[in-house]
Amino acid sequence: MPRVTATVKIKYNKLGKMKAKLPVETSRALRRAGLEVMREARRNCPVDSGTLKGSIAIEGGQVGSLDVIVYTNSGYGAHVNFGTRFQSAQPFMTNAAEYGARILKKELDGLVNRL
């Protein structure tokens, strides 16, 4: 039986550049998504005195880091978000996190296309 051989020659390989850019671009995408989560949480946060809304912050997202945390340091943010037996949930942070996940997916899809 005859044998078939093929030769593949790569003239231009962008993998090296992509590998170098990936951590930096990924951390930027995470930071942008985290900022959107923070904005969305603040936009949808129920306001009585403004303390809860003012306590929503972001941490992390430095270049090269894959950690971004959006949080509230108020003692009652979780009670407002998830509710209690006396108060129905007002999921400002949960909804913002879900929105952020969609934003991050778009950012990462765009990143793959750019690199």
C-alpha cells in the first residue's frame, strides 16, 4: 500500500506573543468586569441611608493577578442581598455578579479574537 506524507511549514507563529500577552490581558479583562460588577451593585443597591451603597468596593485586579473581589464591608449587606426570615431578598450583589459573569465572557471572547 502506498504511503502518504505531508509537510507542514509554519511561516508565522503568534503563539509566543500570545503566551506573553495572555496573563496581562486576562487580568485587565477581569479588572474591567470587576469594575462593572461594582457599578452594577451600586446602581441596584437599595438605599436607606447610603451606607450600604457606599461600602461596595473592589479589591485586586492588578496586572498579572487573576483575583478580583467585589464586596461590601457593611455588617448587613448579606442580609439585604439574601434576605432574612423577616425581610425578603434584594439581590443587588447576586444580580451584579451574574451581570459581571456575562461581561467577563464577552471580554475573554474578545481577547481570544484580538490575540
